Amino acid sequence: MPIDQNKIIAHNESIAGKHATGLSRLADTLPNTEAILQKLKAFQVAIPSWALGTGGTRFGRFGGGGEPRSLEEKMEDVALLHQLNRASGAISLHIPWDIPSDAKKIRSLADQYGLRFDAVNSNTFQDQPGQKLSYKFGSLQHVDKQVRRQAIEHNIEVIRHGMALGSQSLTVWLSDGSCFPGQLNFRRAFENTLEGLQQIYAALPSDWKMFVEYKAFEPNFYSMTVGDWGQSLLYANKLGDKAYTLVDLGHHLPNANIQQIVALLLSEDKLGGFHFNDSKYGDDDLTVGSIDPYQLFLIFCELVEGMDAKGMDHASGLGWMIDASHNVKDPLEDLLQSVEAIQLAYAQALLVDTAALKNAQESNDVVAAQEILQGAFRTDLRPLVAEARLQNGGALQPLQLFRSEKIRAQLIGTRGEKTSATGL
Ligand code: PSV
Ligand code: MN
């Protein structure tokens, strides 16, 4: 295993007293800490394989050393995260960046680590070495049928890789669109894309879901063929019951009310899942909760309320994934922060007094509604999240332990200073 379990136990013992004080203070003042704790313990967030190495911008990349060099090492990193927080028990792969050389071996390694494979992601936004036709002018939308065919076949290939690993969902994000007025016939681009998605959908196993991810801009800056939640929903509705919209928090125009989008997609039974991250301007892919934790909390309020209304299981009803990667943090530390931010927002949303909020809404008491939401948001539930980790066998303070054990230095020792297997 990536870290000796005894080290986790020793770490927990060293701060047990302080933790117990914080926890009992919460239990004494809040009504439902035990119920929140049980839900937190069941909640898992998938780690994207491409977030394990340092990201970059188009201006440069500053690799941090000790980054994973192979799929096996990426899994080792996720296993380490999971050992520390017990909330990262799944990995999301991107094909062809993560093609398993031997699916059986990879699957048994995952079993050994207690990991499962979350959504597999296709990639028609880059040309790969040896690829016959170029995606320069799009993939599923392309004017050339041969290019469309190639993109469809790639997606079907991705499904096959996912099946071999026990994955149960495919995420399709298309960079398709146009950079200039007149470049593209919007209607034909939509029709071609729909036809392609239909063929991919037809290849989905019966127990799979297909997530159609939208994005407002980048790499195309005049139009995106799956540019917003409305377009994604249109495709998903036309495709069928196994197709859903995927919400990447960084894929909206500034100031979009993401929580409202989430509420409506959920009520239409078309919300598939998330790519969590945070942003100030666009698709910044920053650490979850680092810029606007209140928005994250409000999103979780809609999720908890909407999922409860539908009787959905919080842990398994939707696809919970992170999609973040950047230049200046240790990627593993960043992911520990991201998972914790998600757990905190979830716990705070569970704390909301839903009956009182409903009352406030029905009586148009705007002030009371704000007090209720902000009361929950301003409650420090970190001891409860730590307790969930403890009860699941993880570390009370994963980040602290990661640093005190000098885990990055150890990884640099075994993997070297300048390594990277991320496709980005
Ligand atoms: C695109 O910006 C995106 O959010 C999609 O999910 C991709 O698969 C991922 O980032 C990696 O490029
Ligand atoms: Mn994404």
C-alpha cells in the first residue's frame, strides 16, 4: 500500500484529543450530526487521472517532480489519496492518455487498492500520433463523414476499454464549434453531432450512462456545438434514458446561476453528474471551493433538496467527479483540498433546516431564507468531515500527514524529478 497504515493510526492518535473536543462541541450544538456523519461516510468523489500531474497553461508548465509516469502510478496516487481521506475510491480515465496495457492486471491492481473505475472519457479534441484524419475543424460535427466516423469509432473504443475495467459511464466532451462567423452551419453541425452521439449511444451497454458535457467557450470562441446546458439537454433528451447532462462548474459564462441549472436538470431527471472545480473567470480548473465556496454550498443545497425529493441515493445517484489541474500546487495536496471542500459543502447542505426554509419560502420571508442558508454555510463542520474520515479508517488531517511524511519527496525519490504522464 502507498502509505503504512500504522502511520495513519499514529497521526490520528497524536491529535485525537483536540479532535474530540471540536467534535463534541458540534454534537452539543447541532441537531443531526450523526445522520450527516453517516451520509459523509458513504460519499465518494472520483479523481481524474489527468489531475495527478501538474497542469499547465498555454504559456508554460512547471512540473513539480514525482509525478506519475504510467496508469499504474496514477492508480497508486489515487490509492494514496483514498487511504488518507477514504473518500476518493474511484478514478476516471481519459483515453487515449490512459490506455491500459493489460486490462485484467489493471483491474486486479484496482481491487488491491480498493478502487473502482468511474466514467471513461473520450478525446476528440486532440490529434493523436498516427491518427488518419484531423479534428482541426471538429469531430462529430465535421463536414467530412470520414472524420465523424473516426470520432464515433474512437468513442466506441473508449466504451470497450471502460467495459474491460468495469466502468459504467462514458463522458463525451466535444471541443467542436467554430472560431468565426460563417465558419459553420449551426444546424448541420447540430445534426451531425446528434447523429454521431446516437451511434455512440447505440454501443452503450444497457447498464451504462452517457454524460454529455457542455462548455461555453474554448477552444472555439465563436460557437461551441455543445455550448450550454440547454444544448446538452437537447442532445440528452433526443438520445434517450441513458443519456444525461454533465455539469463542469468551470464551463459557464461568468455569473451563471449554476445552482439553478442543477436544480432544473435534476428535476428533469437529466442531471448525470459533475466535474467539480472552481473558477474566477472561465475554465480555470482551480481547486474546488477555493474561489467561491458559497456557490458550491448552494449547488449542494439544490442537490440535497432535489435528490431527497426524488428519493435518490446521494452517494450513488449521480456521478461525482473532480476536473481540476493547474500550475502552482502539488497536485495531490490540491486534490485533498478539493475532496474536503466537496465534503464540507455537502455536509453544510445537509445541515440546512429544510422545513424552516420551506416555511420561509412559502411566506415570502426573504430575510429568514437567507439566515437559514448562511447559518448552515457559516457553521464549521470540519471536525465532522474529519470524523467521517477517521471512522472510515483514514487520517484526521490528510494534508498534514501528507506533508509530515514528506510523501512528495518520497515520490520524487522513486519516480524522479522531471516526470509526467498527463496528456495535457
Ligand atoms: C474540457 O475543458 C474538460 O472539462 C473535459 O472534461 C475534458 O475531458 C477535460 O477538461 C480534460 O481536458
Ligand atoms: Mn470537464
